Amino acid sequence: MFYNQSTTYSYKKTITWNVLLINIKAYDKYILHSGLKPKIVGEWIKYHRKLNECSQVELALKLGFKETTARNIISYYESNIVKPNKETSMKLARLFNLQSKYFYDSYFGFLDNAPSILKKYRESNNLSLTEAANRIGTTYNTWSRWEMGKPISRKYFNKLKEFEVL
């Protein structure tokens, strides 16, 4: 088939593009219904980035990263070398028009309810603040601050999981 050079053809109107678009939608439905969903935050970021036809650099720039950082940051997120912070997680959700906690990893999900989770754990195991703190190698003051809503580092979050507090 020959095309008139004076005619402009949009790639979105070609048969190949339409078939590709249909296949992406079919694949998206398959993923959503097959149980083969991405399991970790990095996989979800990559999934939505590709679904929205965005390069890693383009996504990083849309999130407000500088061009020098943009070259690597999304790659680090997608391969789980680095996890996006809470602010970036919320920006990603807004950008892809998803609920605000969509890109939270289990750490951020825990932080939202940490005081009640820790207090419930301590009370259900009949532990004093000191006993609960000693179980994971921290102090009375630290555990007490956590129950009052002070932030918990990823290091201690992982210790809480390791000692099956969570």
C-alpha cells in the first residue's frame, strides 16, 4: 500500500496502534482478573507508568524531580532499590488518578495506624511499656513516644515485623 506523501497520518489511527491499544486494555483486564497483579510498590509504579505510556524520565520530571535525578530515580523505585517517600507516593497516586495511598508500601500503611497497633499489641500480651520495648531492643521512652504518634524508622518497623509485633 502506498501513501500520499502530502497526507498526514496519525499513528493513533493506524490499525497497528488500535490493535496494540486493544491488546493493552485486554492485558490490563487479564492482569486485574487473573491474580497476577504486581505485588510490590515498584512493580505497580512500572505497571501504571507503562499503562500511561510514560518514560521513566518523563515520570520523574512530572513528579518534580530535577533532570539530573530523573535519569535514575524511577528506575530505583521500579527495581525496589529505593522506596518512594510518602509525599512522592501521594504525587504518583494523583498523577495516575488513583486513591492517595495506592503506592504506599507496608511501612507507610503501618505508620498511619502505628500508635493503636502498638498499644493493642502491648495490652493484648499484658506487657508494660518497658517489657514491650525490651522485646525489640529499644527503650521505654521510645516505645512510649511511638504510642503517642511519633514516627517509627524503617529499621524499627522491620524489627517489629521480625519479632512478630505486626
